[in-house]
Amino acid sequence: MRTPLHCGDRSLLLGSRTFVMGIVNVTPDSFSDGGAFMLAADAVDHGLRLLAEGADVLDIGGESTRPGADAVDVDVELQRVLPVIEGLAARGVKNISIDTRHAVVAGAALAAGAAWINDVSALDDDGMIEVARAAQALVLMHWRKAPGDHLQDHVAYDDVVAEVGSFLRSRVARACAGGIEAARIVVDPGLGFGKGVDDNLQLLAHARAFAGLGGVLVGASRKRFLGVLAGRTGARDRDDASVGAACAAAWAGADLVRVHAVRATVDALKVVDAVLRS
Ligand code: PMM
């Protein structure tokens, strides 16, 4: 049996079922839900709705990583995420993750009530380890940037599963050397971040390959490769396809899935988890 991962007042016993991270993007320009929750009160309401629908963790993000998005000033990022974390904390919500690559933002988020750090750059900011020691979990995601740094510009991999695995292994080693307990690390192959359709499918199919490095999180929700597979151009039209991807990830060994459509995913995963454990 694995050590439980704590997130505020929740205890996530990895391996017992597939856990759901609900996405709350406080950005004007995220590809999937940009502009929907720019007012802190709307974002808080959305987070509460996702919790009521069964989310185990809320992931709050203030910087878009969509293709062509401008880097956000940390002050702007702070102004976006802090009122949301504070608003949720004021309502007693403790199972909060902050989606940021900036140590300053992560530190302020933890002080405001966040429990996890979701770092899509996997420790590019030298200050992150110091801050992450106070977090209950640190998510390290693979993101090999193509020239131009755009999310969807993908690089050519000889063996995408092996390359992503070796990158994550080196970042996990860096985190552990910096004093983060291995049991508090979650790894994520970073679907859509510099990957093509086939790369994403390979990574989904082999989620279990990363299990030795930590808990495994997979984020396929609303991503472009699902639009290609399902024939849906609009990101918000991809929730049905996203539920399919979450089920595939669970079947392939993911411990957590990061999704927009929480209710449908939670119901679908109950079925997958029941079959997996029957
Ligand atoms: N994807 C996005 C943002 N943050 N974090 C993790 N750990 N994994 C992901 O796949 C991931 C992420 C981009 O998607 P969004 O704009 O819908 O949040």
C-alpha cells in the first residue's frame, strides 16, 4: 500500500481509486476556458461547484500556457490567483493546488491557503524547491519547449515515453536532493506540451511507466489532440472526448486526472475504477 498524499483536509490514498483535479483558470486567454472566471467571485463559485461535483483537488492557475500566450508578470499572476485562493480558504476549502512556474507565486499561494504546487516547468525557477518544502505535494510536469516556446509546437522524439521518463527522473532527483520527500512528488507527462497527437497517445497509453517516480497525474482535458481525434474544433466542445481520455488514463495507470468537466469524469471513473478493481 502506498503512502497517502495529503491535500489540505483530504487524504488521497493513491492506488485506491483515480483522483480528480478540477481546473479553475483565472486567465483571460487560456485555450480551454479563457476569460470565463476572471472575477474572483466567479472563480470561487466555479471552484465550489467543482468540489460539489466531486473534485478531490482544485488547481488554480493565473498564467495561460496556450500557443502564443504572452508570459504573465508575476504581479498580475498574483492579483489573479490570490483573491481566489483566499476566497476559497474563507469558505473552508483547503484542498487547493497552485498552478504556477514562479516560486514567488507558489509561496504566496501557500501562505494564502494552497496545499500543493503544480509546476509545469518542473523546477525551472531556482527558488521553487525552497518554497515547495512547505507544500504537501509538488507536481513536476514534462515540457520540452520547441523553438518559439509554443505549447503546441512539437518536437520530434525517438521514444517519447523514455525521453519524458528520463526528464522527469532527473527533476524528481533534483527535488529530492533539495529536501522534498519522494512520497510527496507527483509526476505528469505534460500532454500537449510540445507533443503531437501520437506522442500524446503514447504517453497516455503508458502512464504506468512513470509510476516509479511518484504519483502519476495526466492532464488531457480539452487539449487539441482530442479535438483532432473527435473532430471538435472548439476547446469547450471537447468535454466528452476528455472524459474518454480520463478513462483511458485511469486504465493505463494514472493516479490523478486534471479536468474541466468534473461531474462527468467522476461518474465515468467510478465505472473504470470498479472494473479495474473487480
Ligand atoms: N495543462 C495545462 C495547464 N497546467 N498542469 C499539469 N500538471 N498538467 C497539464 O497537463 C496542464 C497543467 C493547460 O491546460 P488548461 O489551459 O486547460 O489549464
